Amino acid sequence: MSAYVVQKTHIDALIGAALQASIGHGAFRWYTGTRAGGDILAHELTDLNADETGAMLWEENRRSVAFRYNGEAVGAVIVPFVHAIAHVPPIDPVRVLKAIRGYEYQTCEHPEWESSSAKAFCDSLTAHMVTKLRGYDDAKWEVTHLSQIAVKGMENAVSIFSL
């Protein structure tokens, strides 16, 4: 598969989803650094730094593609990045999760990805979107019987794994 620089709209979608995720829950946050001997740095997304955060995500993607193709020119990132806040519709968590995975796939090529702010942003947005999936709030926190993880209506079905 080839790597590519995602469109600005893709970055707008990630920023918009994170901003919407924070409504009624305080600011959207992500953390960088390590717990083992290093400092943990908290980052917070607001309307005021959405452009800066979008630029960071897009630049991380560009760096990854450049690394993948041995530094070949991959096109300049438009600077300054201006997030299209007014154009983000209500979000579908499944589609946001897929957009995160697409971004990560295009952005994970360089060695610094694992410790990057962009990856931490994606991890935090993923964790938040999972809590928005239909049925999440109704699921049990602790599983005390395997029927609790079964597809609704299939609690008594036999799995191919139990044959």
C-alpha cells in the first residue's frame, strides 16, 4: 500500500469530532510523555488552538509520508492551517473511528510516531469515540457471565469456538 498526505477535510473531521466530543464533558485532552521517569504533558483542544492542533496533525502525516518515501517532496502543508469549525456535522462514532484508523495508517511510518502528540491525540479520540458507540452505556463494567458479552438476542447461542 502506498502512503499519502490526507486531505485537509480529513484533519477537519478529526478536529471537529474532538471538539464535539468535549461538549458537555469539559475540554478534549490528550497526554504525551512517559510515566516511567518522564514528565507527562497535558494538551487541551479548544476553539482557540484548533488551527494549531490541526496543523500538528497534518504535519505529522506529512513527515510520515516523507519518511516512507525517503524524504521525497510530498507537497507543502498549507500554513496557516485554518480549521473549518462551522462545517462539521453531528458525528457518527463509527465513522470517526474509521477516520482515525485511516489517519493513523497514513501517519505511522516514521520512528517518532509512537511518542508523537498526534498518536496521543488519536488514542484519546479513539477512547472517547468508543464510549459513544450504541450500547456502550448499557454494557456491564465487569463481566461475571459470558452471556454479558454476547450479541443481544444471542446470549444462548452456541459459538463455533465452543464446539
